[in-house]
Amino acid sequence: MSKFSLEQLEAIVAKRAEASPDESWTAKLVAAGQERAAKKLGEEAVETVIAAISQDRQNLTAESADLLYHLLVVLKIAGIPLQDVLDELQRRTGQSGLQEKASRPQ
């Protein structure tokens, strides 16, 4: 099996965003705007939580894929590259989660 990365998915989302909304779900979401894409992301998040609570591994895997895809669409619309998110995650790994959370403004 070949390795597939979020960076590759980000590139696919970018390419499909340029297609006609009649031909691409990604293009349709992008054309509908951030509010619609964000609502779809929220729906996928809820479905992912339900699958996790149900301990349904197969559905959790599928819903997690949907969630990651829709997150990348939302980031695309917002003009935020995946690398910015990865950089933020890397910044946070320099300290424990409890320290990071305590350092946030109240």
C-alpha cells in the first residue's frame, strides 16, 4: 500500500476547488462559501464523535476521513495552508498539554 499524506489531500482539494461546482463536491462546497463548508465540517465532527462513542472502528475510520477532508476544505476557503496548522502543532509539542493550556489568555 502506498503512503498517502494530508499534504497530498490538500493538493487534491486545491485542484478540485478550481473545477466546476457541477463536477466536483469540493468545488460545490467552496462556491457555497465558508458558512456552508463549516457547517458540513461540524456535521462530520458530530458523526465522528458518534462513531467513537459507539466503538465502531470501521465507521470511525470513514468518518475521520470525512472530517479531515472537510477540515482541509474549510482551511482552503480561509486561505490557511495546512503547513500553518502543522507548524502550530509542532510549536505546541515543546511543552505538555497542561502547560500549553495554562499559558493561554484567560
